[in-house]
Amino acid sequence: MVSRVIPVDDFDLVIFGGTGDLARRKILPGLFRRFLSGQMPETSRVIGAARSEIDSDGYRQMIREAIAEFGGAEAQDADGIEQFVQQLHYIPVDAMGDDGWKELHSLVRFDAINAFYFSVAPSLFGALAERLHTYKIADGDSRIVVEKPFGRDLASAEALNATLAEHFDESQVYRIDHYLGKETVQNLMAVRFGNVLFEPLWNNHYVDHIQITVAETVGVGGRGAYYDKSGAMRDMVQNHLMQLLCLIAMEAPHQFDADAVRDEKLKVIRALQPVDPHHIVRGQYDADGDHPSYRDDAEDPRSHTESFVAMRCEIANWRWAGVPFYMRTGKKLRARTSEIVVVFKDLGHSIFPGDEKRHRNILSIQLQPNEGIQLQVTIKEPGPGGMRLIDVPLDMTFADALGPDADDSPDAYERLIMDVIRGNQTLFMRGDEVEAAWAWTDPIIEGWQARNDVPKHYEQGSSGPEDAMMLLHREGRKWREIRE
Ligand SMILES: NC(=O)c1ccc[n+]([C@@H]2O[C@H](COP(=O)([O-])OP(=O)(O)OC[C@H]3O[C@@H](n4cnc5c(N)ncnc54)[C@H](OP(=O)(O)O)[C@@H]3O)[C@@H](O)[C@H]2O)c1
């Protein structure tokens, strides 16, 4: 199978915060891989912009080192790196002042696509938008890319949206949720809407429940003070998990385009019911030998911020009424894995005598570490001895199914940046989606604060607090094991 790389049109991409962690760890190494694949035209330019007083040569050296550290296998390609860095430029710019803006204006080409990546703290978004406008660097065709966190509640998200809307149309704004750039997420839409097989079963008549798990093995060490102001609900649920929930639950858009897809996702968020406090479990990881506890990492011995959350949600519409959606995410868990699991209902009656085991079809969609889709089906155990049934997976692990081409598929950031250049907003969050997600999340967080809710403790390397298990056990269900 040959993967097709379609080069994008000529572009100038300005990365505000081009010297920062995200730019060096993800954005530039990702662009380098697109360059190697032939997707980035040779005349295109990436312009780093930040306050640091370095020149373009200094920036090229910084990015050589970043690619060596974060570029993966491709970092061995010394010639490729040299060619790529020739397309890099740097301008010292202060978002809050006037330094560098005139120089930036004279550097950016207006006869090519121009995109501005705000890889800086959200508090600088307004200043950047205003100066891009004042210095006439961005116009009605420019693209603006913003990173999470997009607000910390509804009010701050509305304020950010309003700031951007002062100078840019919604059709120019690309809000990144890198989960949406994952190959499997798009495959989820292909599986749902490209096959006749699943659609008739995709509802409360046949689906027993759905689980969404995003588990991490790392703690919050290093960025504990930042994380402590956020917690799992703001950091993961409000964006990544809710986006996955939308994709699994939404109706078929009338076509695969940005607004049609985003309209359907928005309807799901609006149909989400308020969550009963008894249906949410929060947790904080304990210390384990030399490994510090969450509170040690957060440097606050009395912190009530959650490093784990599990919840049971319901979507009030005809398709999903009565079907529980269980979501959980946490740090310092047993394994690093992201998975969506659709558990279908039991057969009403078994015709096979002696077969008392419960057989269920389960569709599991893995986002990481290995992207792929599995369908558990029931078959006859091979060999003599009567009709014994066993459950086996139909495995669509991409690495097996697609061979070496699976490794060539771009990672989430690469894909999303190329979508920005192409002007395709389908995999980006629209402003009203983000606001609706906060409108659902805010009362949950406010409830915890009002009740002074204290998170349960859980062991490092476990599946989270015992109460999270009970969330399903008391309804006769169980979580999928957290494993890679
Ligand atoms: N790192 C990640 O993995 C990650 C993941 C998801 C989202 N994000 C978000 O992405 C954004 C950037 O994160 P980061 O980790 O890269 O942060 P960072 O390492 O602190 O980098 C911040 C960047 O902003 C520049 N900067 C700061 N003040 C400036 C000003 N007044 N004018 C111009 N440039 C200025 C800094 O360079 P100078 O000091 O030289 O000006 C630096 O390049 C944040 O909003 C973060 O929440 C990051």
C-alpha cells in the first residue's frame, strides 16, 4: 500500500512562542517530518517569534538540537535537517510591546498562505491579535492557531473568544485539541459512517454502555503548581474526553466538512445531562516509596485538586437515552492507554445448550499507545467436543493491517498543522463547542468547591480509587482493565 502525500500550497507560518517547550518538542519536529515526507513546499517558511534576542542562525541551531532530542528516528537524517533549517527564520518580537512588529510585517509574504500559531500563554492572545491587526500583518485570509487551555471556565472562554473575534472571523480560528488529530479518531468516523455494519446497532437498543479511558503513568511532577490550578476535569475531561464522547455519540453529519461535523458535536454536548454528584469519583495519587504523592508534587499539602476523575454521564436524546457513558482519566495509573469501548447488549437468548457464559460483542478503539480497532466476536472453539463458544478479537491494529505505511502516518500535531495550511477546520474546536463544554463542566467543578469535596486516595500504578470501580460494579458492569 502506498501512502499518498499531497504537498500543501506555499506558506509562511509564524510561531509566536517559537522558542518555547511546545514549539521545540512538538511543532518543529512535526514540521520537520512533514518536510521529509515532501508535504512542505521548499519555498515555505517557518518564522519563530519570541522575546529572546537571537538571530535566525541561532534559531536554526536551537531547532537542530530540538529535532535531535525530540525528532525520533528521523533525527538521524542530518542532510534532511540541514535542508529543513534553511526554511527557518527568527524575529525577536514582544507580544506586549512594539519591538519587532515592523520587521515581522516586512518578512511575512502576503502572496502566500500565512498562519500565526499562538504557542504562548493564553493571557497573550489578546495582545498578539491586536498587534497582528494594528501592524497589518494578518488579513482576512490569515489563519490563527491557538492552543489549549482555552479558558478555565465558561466566562474566561467567552472572554478569549470575544478577544479573537474582535480581529478575526471564526472561520480563521483553529483551536487545537491534538486528540482530534490522531489517526484513530478519524478512523472512528470512517468506521462509523463508512460501513453499513455499525449504524443500525449504534443506539440504545443494542449498546449497553460506552467507556472512555485516558490513563497516564506519569504524575504531575515538574508542572505540579500549574496543574494544581487545573486538575483532571479541566485539563483532560473538558477537552479531550468530551471530544471523544462527541465523536462516538454524534449523529452522521450531512457531509464530512467542518461546520457539519462541528454542528453535530455541539448537539451532543448540549444533550449531556448534568451529572449527579454520586456519579463522579475524584482521586489523588498517594506517595509510593521514593515517589512523591500528588500533594507533594503540587507543593500544597492541603490541595483538593484531582489527579483522577471517573464519571457516569447520560445523553438525553432518542439515540442514547438510558445508555451510560463512563469516562475516566488520571495520572500515575497502571499503564498509558487511551481507549474507547462500545459494549453491546447480551443476546436475549442462547440456542447453545450448556453455554452459560455471557458473550458480548465489544468494539474497542485504541488511540494510544498502539492505534487500532478491535471487535470481539463469539465463535466456536475449534476442534471436536461439541459446540463450545469462545470470544476472539477481530483485530484491525493498523501496524498489522497496513504494514510499514502505518508508521508513516503523521502524528497529531503534524496533521493538524497541515490542515491549518489547507484551511480545513474539521478537526478543530469551534468557539461555541468550547463554550458549551465549559457550560457543562462548570457546575460540576463549582459543586465540588461548594461541598469542599475531598478527593479519594489511590495507589500509584493502580486503576484509580476503589470508588471508581464501584461506579460500574453497582450497576453490574466493570471497567476494562487498564493495560497497554
Ligand atoms: N508544552 C506543551 O506540551 C503544551 C501542551 C499543550 C498546550 N500547551 C500550551 O501552549 C502554550 C505554550 O506552552 P509552552 O510549554 O511552549 O510554554 P513555554 O515553554 O513557557 O514557552 C512560552 C513561549 O512564549 C514566549 N513568550 C513569553 N512571553 C512573550 C512575550 N511577551 N512576547 C513574545 N513571546 C513571549 C517565550 O519566549 P521568550 O521568553 O523568549 O519570549 C516562549 O517561546 C501555553 O499556552 C501552553 O499551555 C503546551
